[in-house]
Amino acid sequence: MITLCGVTKRYAGIAALENLTLDVPDGGIFGIIGKSGAGKSTLLRLASLLERPDEGEVLYAGERVDNLNERDLLFRRRKMGMIFQNFNLLSSRNVHDNVAYPLEIAGWPKRDIRERVSMLLDLTGIADKSRARLRELSGGQKQRVAIARALAAHPKTLFCDEATSSLDPQTTRSILDLIKELQKQLRITVILVTHQMEVIRSICGELAVLSGGRVVERGSVASVFNSPKSSAAQELLAVNGGTNAA
């Protein structure tokens, strides 16, 4: 379980998160939703140890981790995968070499890297694009490369920051289906940040609604969609087409 306990994070004196507490259980797909500026990406950066809170604590399975030294933080980060809206791939590398990159940094033997990359490209449905350059790929294919790279080092947790926001509806559906299948097959925890309620409805089991740097609602997808209690959730549902959870 990942726990953020009373965390506050400020930028230029302005609080992006303020005294926020949230537990994310192991396994399953947990959604974090809110409007722009609600603090979603900041929460993700703290949970994934890319940044430290100004106040409060971040705990993994009850152990505080935000106060670790840089070496131990790096070790923890290697057990996580990250995918982003804009892919964050290396244009100078082909598909195979993008996926191989984190394994090279971790010092894997070349033979093991080849085997691992081949397996991941097959798993994500892009084995035929192994030697392709990024400019030859569609947006959905690039995101599949990013997912394969994020899974390269056997992470326990996969963080998704608006991973489908730049994709068309059909491609979004295929990427969400892929994430859902990978979560089941690999038994990892997925934490998914989005502003789209339909994305939450499609694959998440539980969610937290953020507004003004705080969690204003937390529960199962069905309960929040069918009976939203916070004004933030009600507004998001209104914008995204109403309730009626699947």
C-alpha cells in the first residue's frame, strides 16, 4: 500500500497539495481525478518519489520513504514504471532501444536485455515495430512503446499521468484495454491520473477526487458515479456525460 499522510507541496509559495491524506491499496487500478490545477500530477510525483513533500510523509507498506537518501530513493524508483501524456521517448533511439534504455542504465547483461525487450514488445502488441524509428509510429504505437519501457525493470507499481489524453477515442480504448490486461497478467498496482471520468469508469476499481489540492471524495467507481457527494465529482460527471456507472 502507498500512503500519503498529511502531505503538503508548495511551488513559489502556493500550495499544490495541502494536508492531503490518501491510501492506495496494492493490486487493481486506482484512479485519481480532478480538474486542471487540482493537484493530480503533483500527487503522482510525490507518490512515485520524483519529488519530496514539504510537509507530511509518504509510506510504502507502512515504511516511510520520502526521507530516504538519494541512493535508496533511486533503488525504490526502479521498482516503479511511469507513462505520460507525451510519451517521453528518446527520438534518437528506435523502438527496441527505447525499451532497452532503463535496463542499460540498471546494468543488465545485453543478452538479458534483448530477451526482456523482445518479450515486452510482444506483450504490448508491437513486436513488428522493434527496429522502427519513432517518427514512423502512430500516437497509440508510441504509447505502447512507453508502456513497454515502463514495465522493463519488473515494476511493482505503474503510474499513468494523463496517458490517453492526446489519443483519439478508439486508440484510447485500446490503450486502456492493454493497461487493464497487463495489470491482471502481471499483478501490478496501477495508479492512473486523469481529468476524464470515462477513463476512470473504463478500468478503475476505486478512485479519489481532488479539488484545491485536497481529496474531496474517495470510494468505489460505482458509488461515486451513481451517487457523487462532492461538488467536484458532480461537476466532473456533468462535463463528462452523467452518471450510470458500468
